[in-house]
Amino acid sequence: MGVHTNISDDKSTVTIFIEGDFNFSLLSDFKNSYNNNDVVTAKKIIIDLSGTLTIDSSALGMLLVLQRDMEKTGKAINVVNCNSLVRRIFAMTNLDRMFNVE
Amino acid sequence: MSERIKILIVDDIETNRSLIRQTLNALYDFDIVEASDGEEAVEQFETENPDLILMDIMMPGVDGCKATTLIKEKTGDDYTPIIFLTALNSDDSLVTALSSGGDDFVSKPYNIGILQSKINVHLKIRELTTQLNSKNNMLSRFNTRLIQEQELIEYFFENAIKQSFLDKKIVNYHMSSISVFNGDVMFVQRGPKGSIYVIVGDFTGHGLTAAMGTLPVAMIFFTMVEKGAAVGEIAREINKQLFKLLPYNMFLVASILELNSREEMLTVWTSGMPDGYIFNGGNQLTDTIYSQHMPLGIIDNNDFDSIVQVYHVEEGGKVYLCSDGVVEARNVSGEMFGEERYKDTLVDGGDHRFNKILDDLKLFVTDVEQSDDITLVELNCLKLPELPPPETKAISDALQWSISISLSATDMRKQNPISKLFDILNSLPSVYVYRDVLHILISEIYNNSLDHSILNLDSAIKSSSEDMSEYYKLRDEQIKNLENAFIDFNFSFLTKQDDAYLKIEVKDSGRGYQGKEQEFSAELFSGRGLDIIKNFCEEMSFSEDGSVFTVLYRL
């Protein structure tokens, strides 16, 4: 359960996996996953939610904060592998376009 | 034979009988009975049940040979030795006599030593034969019992396991085990929302000891699929139970998949299986499913990794899985069928690749005995008509119920305050299928109540990552100092015509909701909670004085 990070071999892509329920209890782990040097050099951030069961508004908030920070340095964020419930949540809060949800 | 040994002497001449009787009495402590002709000999045999018979051949009426034949017909499996006492001295006539059923002979005049040796030997043979027969009977009874027990076990397995959904349009499979009990596992079932769940696996070993493991796996799989559990959760639970139940050297390699044909998505948790292959509708290989994890039943739950892989599967596409019995099958020269050959056959096989694998495998192996259980599965990605939700028939019969749960300040200070609330709700069958949505709904309602009504925190603070941490730190402190706070939940299950609803009413000790139905834009870091609630629920309302917040969720 929790947050795992994977960095591509050429350091251009950072993938952050969230496992279990995505809510504010993961705040510090989530912050640590992108407040480090590897992310500074990467061009693309992927948030992989294949292991995520549920997502609440505090998690959406955390993603928005991430996005605002990454925008400053021109990095793109993609949210991938959502189950149907999670995708629905992004859609109903109109955040699916913002995060390029697939 | 705890009774005394009994010898029957048959001779028409009394003095002969008397002579033998005395000889025997001098040598042994046996019971002696006598007969003076063949007919009497047969009668004596039936009434006295002797252990050995000394038979004179030349007698008037029914002679020794005739009597011997008659007696031997009656002995069956038992060995009652008959030793001829004969004056015959030609080999031919002796052979003829013995062919009537006699076991040995002593020539007159007798050598006592020889008579004694022969009597001893034949009594010994009789004893051994009796023991042998007794053991055979025991084995025979034992075997019958074993067969009955095996039939019972087979019956038990059939009922526990044969719940699979095996529509040929969706699932094509071949399973052959090397013994009555299969150590390979293959179950298929539809989930409540229409996706197909499959588990294909292989226990260490084969036969009954391996098959024992299939029972808990079947129970867990079918129970969790019925509730629509996620693949990772099913893997975790199976691992937990097998870790508890199996000896340290037994485990299960398996692939657990959920094929959602509507969303063209395949979710997989797999460990230790040969590679799986995904083809698109045009018969092209699009993906390989590689094993990611340790086998099930080895790892403690805390170290267990339930991360899944997600693949795209086109409508009309197919997924192939097999157990290692397929790739490790050997031919006469000891060569293995192998992963390469398996993959190539699938790729070249076109539409009929499933049958081609089976044919090629049979040809490859020819007469070599199968050494492992073999399982091959083909899954078709086809959009199925929607299943009616499982509870529909029961709606009009369902009981209305309501549950009230009150959370105090102490509860709010706990690590995961609403998890106990979820445990209670999850135990209600009409609600369990919707637990993911309800989890989110109730979290939002709870946080809304706590943060805005009770604690009066301003969500606008949550707008940057430092501020977000500040916000939650502030929240934690305020929760620590809470006194006399409460959040009361009331859940009620209602039916209106053919629909079922869950009504959630929340009242808390805070300032309440006065005119809070505001529209929030996507820029603010607050209010999305209310968006989510509004979107999921049929109705949302506040009471007159703003103290009670009610939502209605359609099940």
C-alpha cells in the first residue's frame, strides 16, 4: 500500500504508482515522491493508478498541487490506468482533461 | 490356529490305521480321527475339519483318489494337505494318483522320519496359506474402503469447484491431469458488473496432495468474484490463506485476470506462469504477459505485492494462458516442447491456434507418458449483454433497515476513524457491491462535516503543497483538542417500486450548513467533495435549520 516511484533508464520519465486508497493519508509520501532531484531532470511525470482502488477530493487536491508545481518547470503530467470508478471521479469533477486521463 | 492340530487317517484296514495312529501319538500331541473308506473320508472332512489327511489309495468303493478329488473340490482357497499312503511303486501310477489332487505321498512300508518331515512341511504350508488368505482379505476390505473414500473426495471436489462459467463463446479450455486429482487450477466466473474473472494456476506437485490446495482457492475466488473484488485483492487473499494452510514447500503459481470487454481492459496479477499472450481481432500478437511476482503461499501478507498490470484488449481479441505442463512436455528424445515453439505455434496458428497447439503437442509427445498436469486456456474478448444486477429479483422482498453510527471526538482522533463504519456497512450484502463508491461518498461527507462544520477550517488554505501540509497539521492539532464533538450517521435501506436506495443522513455538532450550495470552480482546492457527492447521489438536501445533511444513493 502506498506510493512507489519508478524512473526510466534515460531519466526522462518518472512514474509514480499509487496503491490502495488515494487520500490525504498519502500526503507526505506523495510529496516526497516528486520533491527530489530525479523529478527535476525528468520531462514527463506519469501517475499510474492501476493499483488504486478509490480516490477522494483530498487526493484530487494533491494532484492539482503537483500539477501547479510542475507547470512552473514545463513538465507534463499524465494520469494512466484508472479503473472505471476513478475515471468517473475525474470526469465528474472536470479534472479529466486537466490531467490527460487515459 | 489356536486349536489342536487334527489329523484324519483314511485306510480300509484297521491294523494299518492303528499303526499310523500309534506312530503319530509317539511323535506329536495331535487329535486323530479316522475313516475306513472314501465316502467316510469325505464325511469326516466335513464334520471334523482336519488340518491334514493321510489317505490310503487302494480302497473298495470310493477309493483314495476319488475321495481326494471330492475333498479338494470343497477346500477352495484353504490348503488342506492330503498325503497318500501307498504301496504303488510305479512312477506312472503315482503321477496318476497325485493328479487326482493329492499333495504328496509316502510309500509303504513307511520310513517314520520321512513321514514326519512331510507332515511338518505340509502343516507349515497350511499355516502360511492361512496367514496369506487373511492378509488378502484385509487388503481387499481396505481397498474397498479406499475406493469409497476417493469417490467421496471426488464428489466434494466437484461441488466445490464446478462453479465455473464456461460459455464456449467466451472461454475455450483444455485440462488433462496425470492422476484422478488435478494439481492445476482453472476457474472462470462473471463479476457483478459483467467482467470475466479467470484464475489459471499450478500447485507444486500433483495428485491428491496438490489438489487439496484447489479447495481454498476455489472458495476464495468464487466468493470474491461474486462481490466484484479487484484482482489484486483476490491475489492478496489467496496468498494469505495459502500461506497459513500450506506446508512451507508448497505454493501456487498463478495468473489472476479480469477481462472487462466493455472497457477493452485486461487487469492481471501473475506469478511464475509461462508467458501469456494477447492477440487483437486481426490475429496479431499485441502483448506478452510476463510474470511479475512471487508465487502464492510463500510470502507473509505484509510483504505481499498486489500491484497489477493493465493491458488493452480489443473487442474480438484473444488472451492465451497455459500451465507449465504444456511448455515442459517432453518427447521421446527428452526435448521440451518449449516456450519458443509454444509462442510460434500461437502466432502461426491464426484463428485455429488453440486446436493447433493441442494437435502439435500431441504429435510432439507421441507415446511418451504425460508427466505433469496440462492446462491451456483461450479467452475471447466479446461484449456480453449486461447481466441484470444480482439483487433485482430480491428487491421487493428485501427488508428495509436502518443503522445509526455516532462518531465522538475520541473516534475522530483515531488513525482511520471511518474504517470501522465501513466494516459495518460492508457486511451488508445489498451494500457490499457498491462499497467503492460508498467509501468515497462517506469519506467526502465525513471530511466535509469535520473540516467545515465542526472545525471551521478554510479550504482555500489548501492551495499549495506547503500550505496543504500546514492545513493538515492544523487540522490534526484541532482534532486533538476537540471535546464534545460528534458526527451522527444514519443509514437506511429503502425500496421504492423496483429500485433500492441507501439514504445517508448526517448531523454534527458543528455550525451546520447554512446556504452552502455554492458552485465551485476547478481552480479552488475545495468543494470538489461536494461535486462528487452531488454527482453520485440522486438527491442531496439540507434540513431547514441546516443541521442535517441528507443524500440519497441509488443502489
